[in-house]
Amino acid sequence: MALNLWGWDDQWAKCAAQEGIDSSSIGRVVGQDRASWSVQTDSGSEQARLTSKPGIHSTPVVGDWVVVEPGPMPSDPWSIFAVLPRRTILSRGAAGTGGGTQVLAANVDKVWIVHGLDMPLNPRRLERYLAVVWESGATPEVILSKADLAEDLEGTAKQVKVVAMGATVRCVSSEDPETVRDLRNSLAPGCTVSLLGPSGVGKSTLVNLLAEETLAETGTVRAGDRKGRHTTVRREIFRVLGGALLLDTPGLRELRVGALDEGLRGAFADIADLAEHCRFRNCRHDGEPGCAVLEAVEFGNLDSDRLAGFRKLQAEAAHEARKTDPLARAAALTEWKTAMKTLKHHPKHKRR
């Protein structure tokens, strides 16, 4: 079956059967433009559009498995009628002030967080990416590209491993074929890997290196600040040598977080473990007595900048939740009112 080459397996076949869907009408979204989708079917790659019929609860994104049918004429685009339930959802907070999320990709097994070693490491940005990936349900890996340009490869890799908290860290260079082979050997046929990171870190170059042919368009970086241009303008899945599937994405200028639950626990496992020993279960690690997290900072067992990064992401996630969740807004308002009443009766603020 041709779809096996694009990640179809027994679990997906079971899911389709439970939904009452014939597997012969299934395709996978491998590319996305504004109003059309490239869908890989048994007959090959087809252009598709959303049907006007009701029933599609999720807009298809790259990586989705969808129910499709050919048009009435051979030259007509195919129609997408339904989206199968997603295993993993890679998303970020939507731009603007209205809240909500933007789904970047679906049904990916791994996410490669790519960082170019021609630029200094930003631990706080790496923590942000890790939190978003852990929240998606996929497995994060940190790929340190352009290893040949690193001033201190061993020191940077060691620093990244501390921040990555158990996530695999790999170094790769286009000038070192052995690192490319090691990266390819880490992939299994049919495994879907999404590449994530800002422009210029080498995501499209990695696709071409692993495919041993030019599949994705690449560009140069500015000499002054090593920032890349948006060469990749669409999300697209490529099959590379060995049968793995790489989902190339445009560079991200900003990665806003949405709801974070498992994401914070995954990216800050050290803080989560310390919090188990706090005196209060709902400890905020902000001055409460018996706080094990603050005690770890005081004794040098936890970096204060890392705690600040955790608080920042936690606050952003709570802010995004209040935008879309009435219960979260009501809980925040109740908490604020309680705090104001407590402050009102504090001896410092009572009239003498």
C-alpha cells in the first residue's frame, strides 16, 4: 500500500475502521497553501480543497490523515470530507490579541528543535520550544546544526543538555558526512519528524542532506547578525533516504505559547520534581515559606534565570487561557478579589 510509505500503519487502520471509514478513501496532507492542500493518496499526490458540506470540525494541516474523494472530472481537485482524530498536535498561541491557537502540524512522532551554532545559545528560547513540543505529545530532540562553525562545540552541547532535561541532543554539520549519517540512522521508515526553529538555522539544508538531493529551497543568512530570510514559505513533508518523513516549516519569528500543562512539566522536570517537596501543594515558588524550589535557588542547586523562565512561560500560558476559557477568567477574578480583601485588612493599610 502506497500510504505505508507516508506513515500509515495498523493503528491508523484501526482508527479508520472505528470511524466507519474505508481505508481506500484515506490520504495524508503533505503540503498546504492558503486554500488548497496537497494530499498523498494511493494513486499519488493530488490537489484537494475543503468540501462545502458540513461535518469538518478541524481545518486540515500538514500531517493530517483525511477522507478524500476525486472530483467529477479528472481535472477537478479532490474534496476533503473529514479529518481523522490526531495523535499529536503541534501548535502555538495565535498572533494578535484575540487568543486561540494556531496548529502548525499534526501526527508527528518527533520534533527537531534546530539551533544553528553560528549564533550564541539562547537557553530561554530553547526552554520555550521544548515546552511547546512536550505539550504536543511528540518527542523533542535538539539538533545543533552548523557544528563546524561553533566556537566551543563541547561547551555549548553540554549547556544544551542541561536545559534539554533528558531530550536527545545531536550535533550535525554539512561538512561532516559522519554526523549526517548518524542523524539519518536515528530515523525509522515512516517516522514523521517536524523541524522547528527560526529562519537561517538550516532546517531545509538538513532535509536536503538527509535526502541526498535538493528537495527544499535554501537561502543564505545575513553576515551581520546571522539571521535567515524566509526562504521556506509553506509547510511540506518530504520523504528522505531511508524512508523517514521530514516536515519542513517556515522559520518562526515568534513562538507564543498556548495552554501549557504537560509542556511545563516536560521542559522543567527539575522544577516539577522540586515542587513535590514544597510545604504547600499550590506553592507558586514566589516567597512562600517551605518552598523547596526557592531553597534550591538559594543553595545554588537551581539557576535563578531558569526559574524566571519557568515563571514567564507559566504566566503567558495562564494569560492565554484566560482569553479563551471563561472558567479560567472567573477563577482569576475570584483570586484577585480575595487578594484585595486580604490587603484591605492588613494592619499596614488600616486607618489609624
